[in-house]
Amino acid sequence: MVEVMTFGRQALEALGRRACAEGKIIEIAIYGGSALMLTFDWRVATREVDAVFEADKQTIRRLARDMAEEHGWDLDWLNDGVKCFLGASDTSPEAKRLFCTYPSEDAPGCA
């Protein structure tokens, strides 16, 4: 297990920096227990971050895989399998709420 309040935020910040270094802005929706753990300090560990990403999937998967290999994490630490459980209403932009921008709140997409 990994520490979510450290791992989740640091991993997403690093993912954002890597995307920015390639001149890309990526959008990821975090779901389930991962979203709760990043928002509230109610549980301290998880094995993966449940997420959905529609645009530039290959880039996100490649960056997440590279990070997993570098840090010895599970290859599916950023797991988009949750998408099969989502209903039609989840595809609406109104169904999502912006929680945080990475790598920085001051400069979303690029720090």
C-alpha cells in the first residue's frame, strides 16, 4: 500500500509536470475512494488512483507507466477501469467539480 495523501498528490503533481514538459495539458477526473482520500483525510492508503481521462489517453498512460517503472509502483497506479461503472450522467461536464490543478494552483497545466 502507498500513502495517498503523499503519493496521490505528489504523483499527480509529477504527472502534471511531465505533461507540461511535453507541452500538453491533460484533464483527469478522480473517482471513488481515491477522490475521497485526496479531499478528506479519512483513510491513509490505497493501491491505485481511480480515474477517467478522455483526451490524450496514450500520453497519460505512457507518463503514468514511466512513473510506475521509475518508482517501483504498480503499473496500474492510475487506473481508468472505473469508467465501466459510470452512467450517462457522468459524461456531463456539470457532473464534475474542479478540486485541484497540478502542478500548481497558480499556473494550471504548467508551473
